[in-house]
Amino acid sequence: MGGAYFLPRTLEKRMSRPKVLFLLVLTALMWSSSGVLVKSVSWNPMAVASLRGLIATVTLLVMNGGLRRSEFLPIHWLSGLFLALTEFFYVCSLGRTTAANSMVLMYTAPLWVGLFAHLFVGERTAGSDFAYMGAIFLGMLLFFWEGLGAGGLGGDFLAVVSGIFFAAQVLCLRKIHGRFPVSAVIAGNFLTFLGGCWAIGAPFPDAGGFSRLALLGVFQVGVAYYIYAKVSAHATSLELVMITMLDPILGPVWVLLALGERPGAVAALGGVIVVGAVVLWGIRKSGRKPEKTAEAGEVRVP
């Protein structure tokens, strides 16, 4: 079966709660390498996103052992469209507001998931979940405090919309209920490539830039999204979005290791709050007994 040569076959089976949370943390760790790698590629951001999407599409096709037409349903294309729109709206927001504003506002996604998960996938959001969301958002504000600014209203709006599309993508993945979830992220990365290919052109990056782009496409997006898609059948919607909020906090760690840029004291405090809240929330969830969803018998942790 496709993917067996690249990752353990346990990704194909029912997973324990700790394993689900561990794989989501691993996904966040892989996603977080984006900042340091993208910074080192001197090219149009839209072109970077497009070519990265193409490389990720090829990677996912190889890991999936190819693709059959029967594996694409309208819900897969809809999830893929939301993935591509998340990427494009976020990239566009970066040009119209501060990077900190874009990151914080995009990661309002858990709020939308919490509000609409019951309506779309029958998953209940407890009051304590919203409390953890508030703690994580507070940590995010502190972490990016020095970079937050007035920005541009248009750019802030685009970042919020990016977060809404991120939430919609997560809800669609859960709606798929394990029926060829990799097809959805293949569709998303292919649509990302198509949507930004107009920006690909001279001046091109040097050989080093293209090698870093390859790393982005293969590992930071391709392998990471393969794991994320496989885990989506065994995680709740909130787990898919809240655990991966470690992504923006882990990103500066890569920058520190690669470029020596150290975060300030307020940022460090914010990072501790985010990591602490996510860890405590994850421990709380891992100790809960899984239930069945009414729709497809998949795991649900209240």
C-alpha cells in the first residue's frame, strides 16, 4: 500500500490518543520550519507558495502510491480549495499588514472550529476548551507583541479570512472521516500550485534557493500533510487545529538555531503560555475515553 515505504503502517490503523497527539506535534514541528527556509529564498512569496505546492503534490502522490479517480469526491476538492485559499489569503495579508498581525489573526481558526464543529461534524466543544483557547490566544499576543502594530485594516481582514478557511479545511477533513484524506491535501497543494503559478518567473532563486524550496515542498509540506491527513481520521477537529498552534511558536526556535535571532522576554513568556496551555489541554484530552461519532464511528473526545 502506498506510503508504507515512507512511514509506519500504524498510520493506516486506529491510533491511541497519545500517538495522535504526538503525530500532531510532529506535524507542527515540520510546519514550523517554513519561516527559516522561506526567509532564505529570495523570490516572490506567491511563486514560493506555488512551486512548494507543486513539489508537495508530487511528494504526496509518491507517498500515496499514486491516485485513483474514485478517491476524489466533491468534499476532497472542497477541502483542497480551502487549503489553497488559506495559503493565498495568508500570503496576501503579509503584504498589507505586519507579519505578527497576520500570524495572530490567522490563528483565530480554533475559535471558528469550536463554534461550528458541532454543527458540521457533530463534535461538542466544552466550555473548558474555550478557556484553553483563550489562554493560547493570550500567549500568542504576548509572543508577537513587539511585532503587532496598526498594520492595514485590509491586511488584517485577509488574515482573519485565512483563519476562517483554515478552520473550514479542518472541518472538511473531519467530514471525510478517513475516506482517502490524502486526496484532499493532494488537491489542495495542486490548487495552490495552479493559483500561484502566474508569479513564477525571473529573477529566479540560485541553486541554494531551489534546494531549500525542495526541502519545503518535500518535508515541510508534503510529508507533514501526509501525516496530518492520516491522523485526521483519529483526531477531533479541535485537536487538528489547537495542537498545530505550536507551529508559530516553534518557528522562531528554528530561526534561533539557524540565524541566532533570540526572542525577547515578553515573547518568551508568551511562548511558555502557549506551549503550557497546549500541553495541559493535550494531557486532559489524552486521558479522556474516546467516544464514537454518530456519523461514521470515528473517534471523538469531549
